[in-house]
Amino acid sequence: SVIADRLSTFLGTGIYRFEGSNTVFIDPVRVLNRSYTRFRVSPSAYYSRFFQSKGPTGDSRVPNNSRKRKRKDKKTHALNLREQAADERHQKVKPLLLEAHGSFLGARDLLAVMETLSGGNEFSGKEWLQNVEQSFVELGSVWQAPLYEITLNYNQDDKPTHDGGSSCVNYGEQRVLPVFNNLVVNEAGSDVEAELLNNKYIIPKESGFFMSDLRQIHNLIPGSSLFDLLQNELQYIFILPAAVSDCGFNLIVIDPPWENSSAYQKMKYPTLPNRYLLSLPLKQFVHAKGALVALWVTNREKLRVFVEKELFPAWGVKYEATLYWLKVKADGSLISELDLFHHRPYECLLLGYCDGDIAYSKCLSRLRPVLHDQVFISVPGDYSRKPPVGELLWEYVPGPKPPRCLELFAREMIAGWTSWGNEPLHFQDSRYFLRG
Ligand code: SAM
């Protein structure tokens, strides 16, 4: 019955922990659904890439190209120094990944429900065709951008989560707010339907977004109203203020649009040169008691070296550990061969601590040491969409709990998080949701 318990926990939370191992299986749809009250994430839309669904975003690139890639990868050219270093890293982590995959394949209860993850075929191709997907990146870069407004339609039955304060809404109210360069927050305890240019978006409970070009972040001058808003006001919205000085974020997840990625990726979103990342004033958003910073990286050796030698030091982040996201298909097999040089079936999440005020920095050393070599397994969603792993990191976060969470370069929203990027509403489009 321990096994039955584990499965029922998974069905309720979307998280399956393997006994005696550092491995966790995640169903992002179930995890995300905990942010919603009246809507739910459409499993067939989420999983259109690796389940045999007829979704128009169904991406058959991986299987189609694999033969060609294999041939290319087998080409026996001598590895240059950087490739050797990358290969060394890979060889080191390989046993860990094989063991994690082995635990996963051994969990028969879990494998038995794998095929059900993508739901029935509630996928409405018609709705997808009718809705034209909004390009927020384009919309936000035209001169009219400041004029675009989003309408939040609060539900009659919504109950406020916190009383008092200026952030209280009258339920059943409609709110019209600038959508770009503005902090838009749903502080209610239930999700809200929003409208923007004839498209509908679902905003999770207790969440906010800031849609802007992060290259403009330096225009947020400390002391300016926008900066204050981001640093101070968020706490009134999500957590009752403990102390006035108690502001900033203590869990920060960053998935940058790294340059030098494939042409296919460039079609999907703009990339950002490293110098912009180096000048990101991360420290200004860190809580007084410090923050756990989680950074997604690709497997390119040059990038790993850049992060370890330049980016983390520039941000004042001390490297702690690497976690691995292992990608599987619906049948449980890896999405590509483990040894394919340029198409590894895993990605890395680098963790580090950023100190807050000096006075608190001792707290960090007393913090439970971050577990190295954790592996989380999931079936990937849309191209370069990461699984929501934030809550798996909670126990390593310094400062207040539940943590104040910030995601940079976000394309989706989660309850309790502020999503900042040039398209944080991307996956909030109502086409990714089902009612009830
Ligand atoms: N973690 C996301 C997910 O799971 O869906 C994927 C993030 S993707 C790697 C990078 C994002 O950064 C894209 O949405 C891209 O449009 C955005 N981006 C690119 N340049 C940006 C900029 N200058 N300011 C803000 N966002 C930017």
C-alpha cells in the first residue's frame, strides 16, 4: 500500500518520488492545475509534442530527424578541447541518469498511468484554428504598446485571500489595466478570465505578471515608483507583510533565451546576447535573507563555462548544485539516445545562493545543503517549455516560506509567482485550458 499511496499522491499533486533515490517524476499538467480553480490545463494541448495527439503544434521533428542526426553524430571526428570537456561532464552524469531512468522504468504503477497523462481527445482543433495566437513580442515593440489594455473579469463568487490594503477588489468587478510595462496581479483566491484584443487568457489565483523587454530593466531606477512596486508591493499582495524591510524574492528561476541556439528556436522567440544577462541587476530583487537562484542552461560547454566563471560571479551567486531534467516519451523511453552529442535527452538546472543583507548571510551556511544530482523526469511540453520545478526547490530556499517567487523570461504563470518576460501570457491563452 506504500506503492498505492505513492501513486495516489502523484495523481493528486503531479509529483512522484522514487524510494531511495534522488529521482522525481513530474506531470506538469497536474502540478500547474493546482494554480486554478475554475479552469484546468488541457493535457492534450500541453502534451501535443510527444503524445500521438492531432494537435496542430504536434511536433514530429524529433523522430523524423533522428536517423539523419545519428549518422551525423557518428561521424568520427576528433573532439576538440571544449567537446572533450562536455563529453567528460556527460560521462560523469551518465550513470546517475541511467539509474534514474531505471527507477522510473521499474515503477509499474506509474508506467501504467503514463498513457493517460495526455487525457482523452478533448483537443478541439477547431478552436485552435479560430484563435490567432498573439505575438506579444511584436505587440510590445510597436509605438502603440502603452495603449494596449487587458481586462480582468473577476468572478462574482471570488473571495479575497487577504483582507484590507489597497489591493482589495470588489468581486464581480472588471479591471482594465495597461498590459505592457505594468505589474498586473490577480490577488484573488481563484483564477480570473482576462481579455486582450479579442483573445482570452486565464490568470491563475494569487499570481502576477510583468510584460516587458528585460533589456529595459535599467530604466527601473531604485526609488522610482515602478521599482518600489516590484520590490515592495508584491509582498502585500501575496503574503501579509511581516516587516516593512522584508521585501524582494527568495526563489528566482531564470530560463534565458540563450544565443546561438538553433534556427528553429529563433523562429519561436528572440534570443538575448550574454552581455544583457551579465548586466541584469539580479541582486536588487533578492530578499534580505538571500535567495535560491535556479538557472536553466543548455548542454553547450561554452555556456556552462560562461555561467560558472562570469555570470554567477557577476550576479553575486555562489554555485551550489546541478539538477537534471531527463526527458521521456509517453512510452517511458528517452526522447533521444543518451549519447547523441548535440541532442541530449536531458537539460541542466544550475542552483546557487545569492546573499541578501550582510546581517543575514550567516543564515545561508546553516541552510540545509542543497542535494546534488537530483533528477526529475517528465514528458516535455511545447518547444523549450520547462517543467514547473519551483516547488521541488522550496526546502532549499532561505528566508520566508512560502517563498516569494520570481520567474524571469517566463512564458506562463503559476500561483504565488510573479512572471516577468516579454510574453508571460503565452501559455495562459485560453486555448491551453479546459473549463471546470
Ligand atoms: N521557461 C520558459 C518556458 O518554460 O516556457 C521558456 C523561456 S524561453 C527559453 C525564453 C523567453 O525569453 C522567451 O519567451 C523569449 O520571448 C523571452 N525573451 C527574449 N528576449 C527577451 C527580452 N529582451 N526581454 C524579455 N524576454 C525576452
